[in-house]
Amino acid sequence: MNTMKEVKKLSEIPYSIFQVKRNEHNRRTNTKGQHTQLECGNFPLNVVNHIGELYLKDCRQVVDPFSGWGERHAGLAKLGIPYYGFDLSKVANEYARKVLGVYNHYGDSRKVFVPRHDGLITCPPYYNVEKYANPKGLDKLDSWESFLLDYEYILSRFALKAEQGAVYCIITGNWRSKGKYYELTYNTEKIMEKLGFVKHDMVILSRKGHFNPCIQLPQCKKFKRSVKVHETLNVWIKS
């Protein structure tokens, strides 16, 4: 059982439902008051702190196949946790360097040399939801099935270099697009089980405060469905 002294070391109490906070460094909107692609694609720093303090604090090397705009690197760096991330977006890598002061590696995780590691943190691209500039990215694949094949291939390449007992923290969500429901969380679970990982923990990441439900309520009633305002942090251990 944790002592009160140990609990106070955590910046956030580790409840199974965790409230996502907006990042101040990229809370930008376009001229119509809508979120920019950067706002939609950034990773919340308070979640990085939670993951680093709770799951990755003892890791000697953490990797990330989809390093994005640099928040995960910056957050773990503040905690003194070694991080090595890859991304196909030169724009995102440059943003990470200029705004957050961290250097991620430009590269395709389907091809890069993967270092040995005992931890992983990532949030994969969401097929057909977020669009990125690189024409070779997973978001440009022509089908959901193709996306899942490449996604599994990337996770399998990294898993081969993971030490026994390695901790994998993967953030995923489910969504709807053009009448189809996509279950990235379920598919990620099937992939990780196939790769020999055991589920360790699951945390709901709530973005409830980021949405205006009144706008989406008519569609909820019409199509008998809920508004997706959360993602899931799934923690795995390599057996």
C-alpha cells in the first residue's frame, strides 16, 4: 500500500478515469473559431506526466513509433526518462524542435532501426480522421484493413526489440466516420495479445470538457448513438 508521502510525489491521483487538460502552447484556432489540425493532433502534457510518473518512471529507454508534435518527448524529458521517437512529418518534427525544444527522428516506423527498449509510449494515427502532410503516412492508406496491417507490422517490429517486462503505454480511441464505426482500441488489444503482451492497466482519458454536446445531440437522437468524448490508455507488459 502506498504511504501518503509516496502519493504526494504523483502530480495526479491515478484514478481509472483521467481528465484531459488542454496544452497551453498550442491552443490555437483558425479564423472561423474552429480547432486547427495542431490542436486536434497534440498530446496532452498532463497525461504524459501521469504515464511517466506511474508506469514508465523506471524505464531506461522509452521509444515511440509515432512521436507527433513532441509533447510525449517533452513531458518525459522533464521527468528524466530517456525517449527516442520517430515520425514521418517534418512539420511535426520541426515544431517539436522549435516550440518544445526536443529532437525527434524523421523516419518511417515500418523501416527504421528500432533500438532495444524497456518502455513504449504512443498514440497511433487515426485512420481517416486526422490527415498529415506526408503522402506515405498510415492515414493515406486506401482501406481500414490496410491500415491495420501496417499498424500491426509496426507494433510487431518494435515488440521484437522490447526487453522482457517492457511496459507499453498505447493511447487509442474508437470513432465513427461516414456511417462506419472504427474500433482501434479493440484491434490494438488483439495485436498486443498476439505479440505476447499481458494487459496491466486501463485508464479512460476523458475529453468531456472539450466538446459542446448540444451541437451533436440532434445526431445522437437521430442515429441512436453516443458522442465519443474519451480515449483509452492501455498499459501492457511483455511476458
